[in-house]
Amino acid sequence: MKLAAAVLLFITGLMSLIASATPSQWEQPAASLASQIAEILGPGQARLTIRNNSSLSTDEIPLIRRLLEADLKTRGVLASGAEAANTIRVTLSENQRERLWVAEIIEGNETHVAMVHVDSGAVQPLQASSGITLRKQIFLTVPDQVLSAFETGNTLILVEPEEIVIDAGNAQGWQPQQRFSISHKAAQTRDPRAVILSSSSINGFEASLPGTACSGSTQSTNDWSIRCHESDDPWPIVAEPAQDSSSNNAAPIKAFYNAARNYFTGVVTPSIAVDLPPFYSAALLPRPDGAGLVISGIDGKVQLAESNALKPITGTRDWGSDFAALHSGCGAGTQIIASGSGEAITDSLRAYELPALEAVPASAPLAMDGTVTALWTAPDGKSIYAVVRSATDQYEVDRVTATCN
């Protein structure tokens, strides 16, 4: 028996040794990325974080982390999860053609970027887990920051920190036609936000900005009248989509905005019979007993307000602070489209369903060419809009839709 046990132990150890010696498909890209990082950072200590915005299984991430840590160590960089003066943020992303690993190396106020293209043969085809595929259409790219946008007919209205821009569509795309200055009496925050929705007037809109409200109306594309005034009124945050093209959206839920802190206070109107904590984003989701309000709290927790109670939602660890509801007609009918957690050079969007109180991925990640800075539902509910800031500080407005496979 002792001999048999010894033989079994020997075979087990040998198999482990063989397994550990088997080359990993991630060894080469990990070594290449570590080499670039070490060349930028030099010997020292750094905090290493890894975010997975690809279709890689979460089981692969610990291996990739171990490879990166080992390769960095051989080059004089001690990587860990603890606090350190320097930070290395690695994002694993992909599209239909390739997989890209991007490292942001942060030293004080300076950020450097290193990246490697992983062998395309290692990229698995993107398969939507619930038969949903997200697609994006680029509306326009501009050098100025875009807070929100609204499309009406052949006109695109952009809300910028200091201006409202009226764009007209033609064969060459969207072209600026008019610009209106926004006068702010209060100091603007570092990350301003805005909401813009259609108004009750024909071809009109209402926009909410920190400490300011604007309204606009027109008789033609080149003849807009826009007025802005100081305001602390609550902002519209979610609304039921219009049932047909001739009807207006139902009265939206509004929330009071803390302009000094850049988030909603938690006080909403009309009341939903439950006290909400301060939050960044909200989305209305159909539920068996009516509608539920999903919120992203400033503490990083995602919760669902329904049936006069506030309930925690699991499975949202990879969510960012921006999300919106999409009435795709696929699967459960409505999905939450969430951006990736944290800020990265390459962000992503992914569809989720909430069959109970757990967020279940309903699509593969959709790679975005930068950081998602704003996300909201289109008036018809069948698409969402995203504002994306690129690594060169260009701003892109995208329309995102879903198809059922």
C-alpha cells in the first residue's frame, strides 16, 4: 500500500511538473508587455490591476497576472495589489479581429501607455451568451468635450460644457450650423454632466446642466431659439419610451443633482416610496410586479428599487458608473447596457439581464475606441447613445443597437 501511494504521489507530481512546463499562449504577450512597462517605469514597486474587457474566461486572469508579475520581477519591477507610489493598470480588450492588451503606467501626475497585440489565432470568436450582439454606429467625432446629445429629424444637438451646438446632417455627415453660449454663474466641476430630452413643443428640447437649465425650439434647421437660465430644478433621468412616433415620452423620473459633487443626491420626483442613496446613473427596468429602478451608487454598489424596497444586485463587479436600459426585444426584452469598471484607454459595453437579483451577461463585450464618458437611452428606447473619449482627447458620439442571433 505504501509503495502504491508513493507511486501515485510520484505520478501526480510528474503530471504537475509537465503541466507547469507546458508553454502558455499568454507567455509571449505577457513578457513583451512587461518589458515595455519596465522600460518606462524602471526598477521599483508598483500596484498592478487587471481588468478583463474581453471574452477571456475569468479563470485565465490569475495565470496572466502571475506571468506579468514574474516577468516584471525579472526586470526589477515588484508588482502587487497593495498601495504603491506607482500604478500599472492593464486592460485586456478585443474586437472581431484581434486581442489587445493595454497597460497604463501612472507615475505621479504622468501617465504612459504600453500595449501589445496578441496573436489573432488566440482570439476566440465573440459569441453572445444569450444570442444578443451589440453593434455601434459612429455619429461624429469632434475635438470638443460632449456631455450629451439629442437627435431630432435631420438635426443633432450637442451639449458641451460652454456651448450648445446645432449640427445639420448632409452627405458629408454632421456639420455645425449654430452655436449658443451657455452662461454659468456657478463654478463648473472637473467632470461636468448634462441631460437633454425632447420637450412638449414641436422639434424642441430641454437640457439640464449643473446649476443651469436650457430650452430650445425651431421652425427650421438653421433657425433655432435657445434660452438658458440659472436653475436648481431636478433633472430627468429615466422615462418610458414612446409607444409610437406621434406620442411623447411618458413623464420621466427626475432627480436632484449635486453640482458641487457631480452626482444625484438620491431625492427623486415623483417619489418611489423608498429612500435612495446618492447615485451616478439610473435605468428603468421592467419587472414582474411593475418597473424597477436600477441605480449605481457613489459607493460602487448597484441596487434595484422595487416593491418599496432597495435590493442589492450581484454580478456587477465589472460595471462602471454609466449604464442605460435598451429595449432590444431580444431575450427578456430589455437589457442593461453597462460600461466597464474604472477608467481605461480601451473601454467596452456589455448587455446584462436581471432575471432575479443577479446581473447575467447577455452579450459579448463591445470594444469601444476609448473611455465611455456618458451613456443614455434614445427616445424610442431601441438604441442607446455613448460618448467616448479617445486617447488623443477626441470625442466620439456612437449609437449602439442590439441584434438577436
